[in-house]
Amino acid sequence: MRSISLVLAAVLAVLTFSNSAEAQLLNRLKKKAKAAAEQKAEEKLSEQVELAARQAVEKSWNTVFGEVSADSSFGPLPFSMNSNVETEDVYNFDTATTMEITTVRSDGQAEPPAIMEMYFNEEELYTGTRFSSEEMKQDEGDLFIIYDLKHSAMVMLMENKNDKFSFAYDWEQSLENPLSEEEEINWEEVEEWQGYTKIGTKNIQGFECDGYRSENSEGVVEVWVSRDDFFGSHHLFKANANTRKMRGTLPENYPYGTMMEMISEDRASGDKTIMKVIDVRKNVDTRYAMADYPIMSMGGH
């Protein structure tokens, strides 16, 4: 009887150990399955975030720069995506201007105006731009473009209700036209400049501006420029020449200075473009810290 009891005790112990081992194994399997499911969910969420970011940047890119191909009459854009591009840690701006851009068709009908806000820091070689128009709806979020001449970079900072992120590009065009050219010219003595004739001076938003006119078989252009130091480099203003609203409209090689007003008329179409600074704000305190806008990496333009 004693031997039967020992055998039953041994069998019970084996069964208990077996159940415990099986339970541990099941727990391990459950943990692995849970971890795999969580990882898959994270990967799917990451894919969704990347897809949403890609769609956002594509939409904003096309709104600001348009869909420009390599065989475009204006040529390819001088930007190539590079998530390793060097930037400032923080971009600080102390001056802001607001420019209104209006196109009037030959039949007298004017398109809805676009507003371009430009931000400057006279001590730094970078500028910031924000566009707004009927095409850029509020639900697309906020887009701020930084042109960094020092690092030959263009950075698009994007913000919506849930996220902040950025896309960085090499900016080939920033290496062109050395800044020293601006400092070698005494504009008070210049009456003719590469096809432009000086037409006088006038005050725009409190700044003395020189006016120039150029005319040829293609059209007529009248520009008014300020050479006040607080606007920064002439080349920083021209950075926006690649945007859809200004590409093909902003005249090339106009006398150096920050453009405060321009009237351009195309002889072939009869269309007229009017660009004018309607507001200048000094002592603004606008800053963008790149740590708040992590640079995303994906297919470039």
C-alpha cells in the first residue's frame, strides 16, 4: 500500500511539474505574440505616419513650387532632398515684410491675391517665407520655408494639429552670385544697369527706394528696390524666385536690393503682375528650433 502511495505521489508531482512548465511555455508564447503584434502595429503606424507626411509635403510642395519637370521651360528646381543637410540649431528673425502678389489678366480680371510673408535677420545669412492664398487651405497646416545661404540648404518646416516635422534639401543655387558683388557698387552713381534705366526714387512703407525700368519685345518691367541693411542680402530675397507665384515673373539681373514693388507686363499675353510690400514689421521675435521639427527622410524631388 505504501508503494502505491509513493507511485501516486510521484505521478502527481510529474503532472504538477508538467502543468507548470506548460503554463510557463504558454506565458512565453503569449508574451512573444503580444510583442510581435505590438511591433507590427508600430510598423503599421510608422508607415501611416510616413505616408501622411509624404502626402503633406507633396501637396505643400506643389502648391508653393508647382509641378516642375526637368524639361520645363524654367528648368529643374535647384533643390535635392538630403536628410543629412547641415542647418542652424535655431533660426531667429527680427524683421518681417508682407508682400501682396496679384495677377491681372488681359481682360481686366484679377486673380485672387497671394500673400508672401518674408522674415529677415540682418546679422544672419538666412531668410524665412510663408505663403498664404485661397489654394493653401487652413486644414493643410502651417508651412514655413527657410533658405539658408550659409549651409546651402532649403528647409520646409511643417506643422499640423498633431505633428511637427521638416524636410531638408540641398540648395545648389545658393552658391551662385557671390555676396561681394553687392558691396562693390555705388548705386547713387548708377543710371543704367544691365538693361535697366533709373526712373527716380520714392518712399515705400517708410523706406527710400530706387526705381528702374526695363523694356524689350517680351514686356515691360518696373522695379523699386530698397538697400536698407536690415533686409539682409539681396540674394536672400531672390531665393523665392523658384516659387510658383514668382517663377518666370521675378526679373533676372535687376539692380541689387530688396524688391519693394514690381509691375511686370507680358506683351504676348497682355497679363500684368503686380507685387508690392504692404507691411514692414520691425523688432519681431520669431524663432524656429530645429529640435522641434525632426527632419524626415524619404524620396526626394
